[in-house]
Amino acid sequence: MQSAETRLNKNSLLLALKRYSSVVNNMEQTILLPSLLRDIPSEDAVDCEATENSMDLFESYHLLKVIRNTVESGLVPNEDSKFKKNTALHKSLEPLLEADPEAIFYFHLHGLFSIMGNLTKKSQDLTEKYLDIIGIGQ
């Protein structure tokens, strides 16, 4: 009998979400002292010009866990500030929402795969960085 993961297509959204959840679980089990990540800039901050608005590794750690919890629970947090920021974006996308629903679905699905891949990579990188900090890294 095949495992559930091998039955899923390698490009399956469920498999991408499972991979992300698994990598974040590994990150959480590996990083025993998340406070060691405080004030260490993420790799994104080094490349970014606006470093004052960027997150440190500790904040990234918590963000990755929150996203994993949201993915697993299916509950979207109700934060008015984020909704207000996205209202302008939603209004600019309204004409697109009346377009072909299938095209919109595939556009968002492609974006979701891209985001989940980036978040999975970020979780792996954060775990490796933590192992380097505590002297266990390769």
C-alpha cells in the first residue's frame, strides 16, 4: 500500500502544504532557544535597502509558525490593519474578478505554489542558520 504522500502528485497543493508544515515542524523541534535569533538580520534584510522595516530571524521564526498554524487550522486571523492595507489592492483587482474564473484560479494557484516554496525554503534556511549559531551546522 502506498503512503498518502506518494499517492499525491509531486505538484499537488496538498503535498506543497504538507512539505511546508513538515519543514516548519522540523524548524520548531530543532530551534530549542528561539531567543538566540533575536537581533540577527535575516538574509532578506541584507539584500534589502529598507533594513529598518525588515524582520530579524526571531520575528521570521514566529511568522513562519503563525503561517503554518493558519494553513493547518484553516482559520484566517481577523486583523483589521492588514485588511485595510489590502482593501486598495482588492479594489484595483475588482475588474479582474469579473474575468474568467478559471484563469483567476490558476493565477492564484501558481502564486500560492510560489509562496509556499519560498516559505519552505525560508524555514529550512532559518533552521540551518540556527544550527550554525549554536555550532552544530555543517
